[in-house]
Amino acid sequence: MCGIWALFGSDECLTVQCTNAMKIAHRGPDAFRFENVNGFTNCCFGFHRLAIVDQLYGMQPLRVKKFPYLWLCYNGEIYNHITMKNQFEFDYQTKVDGEILLHLYDRFGIEKMASMLDGVFAFILLDTANRKVYLGRDTYGVRPLFRLLTDDGFLAVSSEAKGLLEIKTSMSTPAKIIPFPPGYFEMFDLKLNGKVQSLQMDRFHCCTEEPKHASYNNLEGLGTGFELETVKSNIRILFEDAVKKRLMTHRRIGCLLSGGLDSSLVAATLVKLAKEEQLKYPIQTFSIGAEDSPDAVAARKVAAHINSEHHEVNFTPEEGIRMLEDVIFHLESYDITTVRASVGMYLISKYIREKTDSVVIFSGEGSDELAQGYIYFHKAPSPKAAAEDSVRLMEELYLFDVLRADRTTAAHGLELRVPFLDHRFTAYYLSLPEEMRVPKNGVEKHLLRESFKGLNLIPDEILWRRKEAFSDGMTCEKKSWYTSLQEHIESKVNDSQLEKASDLFPFNPPTTKEGFFIRQIFEKYYPGRSKWIPHYWMPRWIKATDPSARTLCIYKPDKDQ
């Protein structure tokens, strides 16, 4: 996890512009480099490093003697870099996983290069020999990327939008800053004056397609057909492979553990594989919540079962409210459920950075979207509608849950790893018959739970625990975190302000005082940038006025909660 930043064709002095690169310094606390591009005096790269792989040669922009005309800045981890190196007999000069991008690009070109990467990534690749600039982002946007492009061809790129907000341009109006779309690459022509022209924007992978790199990773035991036992076995094999490949690091590994199904499966599989790989330290797990909260209680049970070194962070609504402004600043979002859930994740990340030496953090993001885990899926009108909404949620992850997970951990210099968003695992799960993936017997994610039944990987009561939103599970059912937040905001926003919300905020106008309050903070830091979030996250197929599952008529807590 790093911070990448670059300018091509700047009209202003680079010394002035590069101060903007420091706005994303939290993403890479280990080292910083700012480098001009030879022959293009108004082009430069900025890089903030979090050292995870190859401590010696991992600084960027990455350049190797074999390709002196290639400059690479990337944020991410390429899990199959050794497989690809051996497959094509590439001559490596470093141990950096990102070096594979240079070799694949040289051999196959940009589109095949991007499609062969098994991992999470955002990249800026400059080819001075052919005068081309390329941008690309992984299938689910696990790693963030924003771009600014003016009418006269000045291109600025940053891991987070805050690194572009005060970029000086020759335009009279603020330049548009947009999130780069996941699963795409863009090719620019680089002119002699450093300006660019966009030539091509194409998708190299979508979540329903088996990734091209899968053919180079033969997994033993994978079956064919949709017989239930075969499917369950395949799910286990692919999930374990997704966790195993993510052990690639020189830094200590930890895991977020809410006590829900998803994080528990990740943590248990991680502990199991860590023992098999003979890691020299115990896996640390981390939970956050009030002492009597459902999450805290469930996480304790799982940690005891898997024998992890467990840490509990006590959560109080008062502390959450104090952190709200910092959280919204880091998020670059005003989506209500994203903000609510981010507060706990921000606080637990803060604890990990300050109190432990874990840096690479596993988490359970993506499972609810993939396996139809949200409670509203019980109300889906048909398996087809449920399957279509699952794909929609997967394609929007970069706007909501993945955005939350990245920004809250990156704010504290941690690297997040999300096995449920493994390209091969997700493509397989989404290829299964629609009827297999829907909730069954009143239980969401039934197929996923059934796949791990009888293994004693996690306690049975956790395997079949009902869905509880992270922001809800941190507090007891009698009084949710969102209720405390709304009570605090009640005195901060009056009725007349809310009535004028649509005049003040015509795009995505807030309809509640909580939404108004959050939007005010967002506009303070990011005025006029509301289109970064195209719509609010809300449940479907049910009359919902609030994104919390606890407000839905179909919400049924577990008996022990």
C-alpha cells in the first residue's frame, strides 16, 4: 500500500505543484521520492512508500536497466509475479513484485499486461520511447486512483483526490477530478511539451469473467459441474488459495475480526495457513465495540477458537463523534452508511498503528456483495434479480465498502488485503447457478456457510450468525451507533436548514439531519465535488429510509444478542 502521484504537462512550477503530493503522505510513511522525467521538464512522479516487498529496491518510480525508457509508479501487490516470471522466463533485476508489469508490457502490450495481473493495483506507466502514458486499476478498485485532465492536455494523477485539489492549471474554472474506473486501462499520447491526449479507454476485466491469469495457476482438486458437493469443495479450495497468495509480505500480518461470518472465515483460514507456512509470529486479530456489543462477544469466541492473539478496542459513541470530521476528510465521501461504518474501522486502524507492529491487515470486505449477504436479499423478487444486484454491488464496491476499507486503513499507513475479492474466487462464485446463491431457509449467504459446515474452522454459532452491519454490531441492539450519532446531530441541524437542503445541495440532496451534517463536513473539505458519489447506498426491494439493517422490518437479531 503506497501513495502514487504524477503530473504530465504542468503549466506551473513543479516545485509549487509537488506540495500537493504531500497530501497523501499517510499512505506511505516509510519513504518519499519526487522525480522529474528526463527530457520532459514539466512531467514528474511523486511516491510515498509503505515497504512490504523488497526493502532494498522497492522505491519508485521503478526503473530497470533493461527498459531505461519505462517509468512505473504503482500502488498494490501482484500475487502472481513469481509465477509469471517463471512462466515467461523473464530476467528480473529486483525482487519487487511490480517489476512484472514492465516485462509483461514489453512482451505483450498494455491490455494483456493488465489482464495477466493477479492482485490489487493502480498504476501509472510511462513509455518515453513510444511517448505513451498508461493508467490502470484493478477489477474492484481495491487500490484507489483519481485523475485530473484539462482541456489543453495537462494530466494529474493521485491515489486520493486530496492530492489533486490544489493543483494549479491554466483553466479559469476548477478542473474535473474523477475516480478512475476499476477494471479499465487508459492510454495517452505524450506530446513533446509534456501534455497528453487520451487515445483509448478499455476494460481489461470484469467480475463475471474468469481472469486470464487463472490458466497459469493449476489448483489441485478443482471439480467441474454444479453438483452441490463439488461446488462447496471448489469454494473452499479457491477461498483458501485467495488467502494463501496474500501471505506475500516482509511485514507482520494481522486480521480485522468483527465476529461475523466473513471476517471469521478470513481469520480462521489465515491462522491455519500461517501455521502451515510456519510464520514466526502469532496472527493478531482486532475487534472494536462496546464491551457488551454483539461483535465484541462474537469476536472473543472466534479468537479463542482459532487461538489468535486477540486485541479489543473499546468503542464509545462519544469517541466516534469526535473522530467524525477526520474520517470524512480521509474518506472523500458523504455516503451515510460509509461514514457510519468508517468510524469504527478508522479507530481500530489507529490502534493497530500505535499499539502493535502489524502492518498488513486482512479483512472480510466483498463477501456481502458477492454472496448476497445483505438482509434485503431476502426480498429479492427472483434469483435472477438477486444475481444482477450482486453484480451491481460488486461493480460499485469502489464507491462504498472498498473505499471505506482503503481510506480508513491507509490513513494510518496500513495495507489492507481482501481475499473475498480475489479475481478467480469471485468469478467462480458469480458463475454458479442463480438459484444456488440466494438466501435459503431464512439465512443469507447460505451457500457460503454450507461450504464450511462440519469443518470446525469456526464455531457453528458464528458460521450461522445472522448478518449484522459493522457499524451496528459495534454497539448493543438497544441503542445502535447510528442512533447516538443522530441524537448528537439533532441539535446541530435545525428543521429550516433541512428544508433548504435541496437548494444548498442540488446533487444527491440529504433528506435527514444526519445526512445534512455529514454533507456539510464533506463540502468544507471538498466543495463542489459531490459527484464523486453518484448515489447513496440503500437497500433495495423494501421501503427503506435508512441504510442500517436494524431499521428494516425483516431484521431479526440472533437470540444471544
